[in-house]
Amino acid sequence: MITNIALLSLWVTDIDESLAFYTDVMGFEVGDDLRLGPDFRWCTVFHPKQPEVHIHLTTPSGPLPDYLIEAMNRAQDEGGLPGIGMNVDDCRATYEDLKAKGVEFLQEPEERPYGVEALMRDNSGNWMVLVEKRDYTPEDFEGVDMG
């Protein structure tokens, strides 16, 4: 039986730069950072409050076919790849802290039926959502335009 999620992969443009972003800016810790042959690096980070879930930082490369690598690189250049969602204690304070560190935000903190949400990009252009969660019911979404 599956017991939990242990690993998520995130496409990045440069592993060293992303490693610095996630550790120095976002407060994550290094999990693994191994060279497995001349052309492959296994690099993970994790949040100190959730060490059982690692994020694998990887670049579009072999064994993916060239056409897919090119498509992934274009999507990264356009900032169109999804990233991860993160819970925060105080969305507005986290927004101010990360903005002061130079993080690009696509949406300032806004009230939503499920809490306060802000939308940012990591240094590879991946969309990241920060959510200060609160309890909600399906009725809380009636008449709400989430577009």
C-alpha cells in the first residue's frame, strides 16, 4: 500500500541557482546532492518542518527526447510551468519577506474562500502559490469568480 508522497520533481533552468534560491531565499534544506555519472545530478531540497517530502530539482535533459527538452525549455522561458503550493502561517508577512528578497510575485496576497493566497515565481519561472489556509465549506464559493 502507498503510505505517503516522498518526492516531487520540479523543472528548473539551473540546478545550482535553484538550490541557492530554495535554501537561501525560501528556507529549505539540502537533501541529496549527488553526481551520478558525467551527465546526471540528483539534487533535492526539503522544508525543515516536512523533511519526509523532498523536491527533486532537475533540468530538462536526457533521457527525454530532444523535442520534449526544447518544449520544456520554451515553457520555462515563458514562465508557464506549474510549481508547488506551500502553506504559510501569515501570507501577507511571507509576501513582504520574500518580496524584500527579490522574489517575483504575480499576485499580491488576496482573500479567497479558503484563506489568503499569493502567487509568485521561483527563479526558474515556475508558478508557486502561498496559502494561509482557513476552514471553508463548498457554500463559501457560491458566487465567487476565481478567474
